[in-house]
Amino acid sequence: MTKEAIDTKAFRSMNYGMYIISTKRGDELVGCVVNTFQQVTSKPARVSVAINKENYTAGAVLEAGRFEATVLSESASMELIGRFGFKTSAEIDKFAETPHSFDEAGVPFVTEGAVAHIGARVIESIDVGTHYLIVGEVECAEVLSSEPPMTYAYYHQVKGGKTPPKASSYEEKADEPAVATEAAAPQEDAKPRYGWRCMICGYVVEMDELPDDFTCPMCGMGRDMFERIEL
């Protein structure tokens, strides 16, 4: 079978969740958003996660030998997802403005917009090309709220989110950003509605004029990286 026979749209029928993978390397707290965390076995309880090699968190997890996975809820804010999904721990402390706690091994996990957290010790890592597939044995797990967990589809269709370029499911041409506002019912004399879209992460804000000091709550880009669009 040739590569031309692979229709990548088939991957979009697969279901994913939204998670924050975090760890501690020395005094440094790091983390990133993934949609590739999953349970592998129940006895013993083991989990896996795929993280891009270029992601700062990947090296930190392998060095620390432990990681936490926070299961995000549907109420998790786009600001939280943007902080952990479109910024790098190499440049900012993502936990400085994020409510969090620590497991018994001292590994941090996010408590804002969280359904549960699962802590694991790394037992194996596999080089799968652009990513490391990291397998961990679960050492702790706790339910944090009764809210429904956020699916990847919910993130795209309801939250209007876009896939970070380093994500496993990123497709440069197919991953068009969705508008994160409700469309008004068509009216004969309705005035056009305008908004601004971040050209980096796809975040959309509805307003006629964007303030000069406006920064994207998802990726931190300034006003000059926004384009005006009609909604």
C-alpha cells in the first residue's frame, strides 16, 4: 500500500481526550497539553503518552522518570489550554499562574479545570520518529471533580480550539481554526459582525477593534499577529 492510499481524514474519526502532562526536573515545574494519553493495562495499572521530541516537557519527563496526567474538564479555560499548549516551559513558568498541587513523589499536577489526575513512574520509552512513546506504571490516581472530561472533538467544535503544531494529530492544511463564538440568526438588515483571529494558534475574539496592547490568551502573540475577519 502506498502513502497516497492513506487518507488522513480517517484519523479524525478516532476519539481523544485532553490532558496536561507535567513533571518536575530539579526545582523546575514543566508541562504541556496532549491528546495522546491513555490507559494501557489495568493489572498492573499502566498508561502511555506520546510527546513530541522537540517539546521541552518530553526531555523533562524522561530525565525525571515520573509524570502526572491531569484530565481536563469541559469547563477548562482556553487560557489554561493556551498556556500549556502554545507556550514552552523553556521560556515561562506555566505553573506560576495555575492552581496546582503535588503528588507524594513531588510531581506537580494542575487542579484548575481538572476531572482527575494520574501519577506514573516511567518504565519504558520508545522512539517512534517525531515523538517519544512513554509508558508508565501508575503510582497514584485521584478524582478531582464530577465534571465531564473534555474530548478533543469538544475542544475543536465547542471551544473553537486549534491543534498545536507539535501535536501527534496536527495536520497543517486540514486543521483550520473554528470560530469560538455563536453565530447570530440571519436577519435581513443585520449588520456584519467582525472579529480578529490569531494567525499563530487560530484563537478568535469578537470585537470591532482590537486594543493595541491586546495579547492572545492562548499563545501570547501580540496584536500584529491578528487578522480581521467577518463572522
